Amino acid sequence: MRILGIDPGTGILGFGIIEIDTKNKAHLVDAGVIRTPVKEDDAVRLLTIYEELTDIIMQSKPDIMAVEKLFFVTNVTTAMTVAQARGVVLLAGMQNELTIAEYTPLQIKQALTGYGRAEKKQIQEMVRVILTLKEVPKPDDAADALAAAITHSMTMKVA
């Protein structure tokens, strides 16, 4: 099974693709980011995200998309733009007939570390360990996307 994890963002959207083998071991397939210029019109940025994500889906052929849910407390403007990008992500997933799973940051932290208040570095280190990588994936957005994909793979084992 192939899982595409997404860390939504407008300026930088992280993606990570893992493959789950017959022994339920996760293997890295690909990871990276989609970047959009800050000074570009929001509609153009969203189109870029949609087109690039659609290309990634077509090339990698995932079975499932695991998307991090939004959690913002103070910055409403950022929350709105990220929510728009997240909507584009969900649309791209549905148009490509992917099953979509959504996880809060708390759920991701608990799945990877067993602790809901884990620090970002702890999550990134667990991504490295679980995928048996030499280094933590960079940039952080790609590691966060891989964490969402890994969370789904762990949730599937239990379900």
C-alpha cells in the first residue's frame, strides 16, 4: 500500500510518500515540497498547488492520502490561506479517487511518540527512525508530511 502524506501550506506545502510492505514496514518513496511565490496572487498560488500535487499523485499512484488537519489559535490570516490550500489538496485527492484520512497534530504526535505534546524535533527523529533513514528529511514540511503518512499506516494496523 502506498500512502501520500500532506502538510498543508500556501507558501510551502509538504508531501511525503511511503510504501507499506507485506510485513507492515514503512519505506520512503519520495518527499519534498511545493513552493509558491509569496507575492503571487492567491488564486495563482492555489492553482500551482493543485497542478503540482496532481502531477505528484499521477506519478506516484498512492492508494490513500493522509492530510494534517489545521490547528491555529492566534493567526486567523494564516489559518485562512492554509485552509484554502488544504481545500485544494482535498479536491485533488478526491478528483484522483483517493481515500482521504485526516489527522490532527495531536494525533500525529501521539502516533509517532506516544506523547501528544512532543516537540517537532522528536517527531522528525521518529520519522527518521521509522523509515530507517540516515538523516531527518528536509525541509521540515516534508518530514511533517511523512509523519502524517506514517500516522495513517499505524492507524491502519490497529483498525
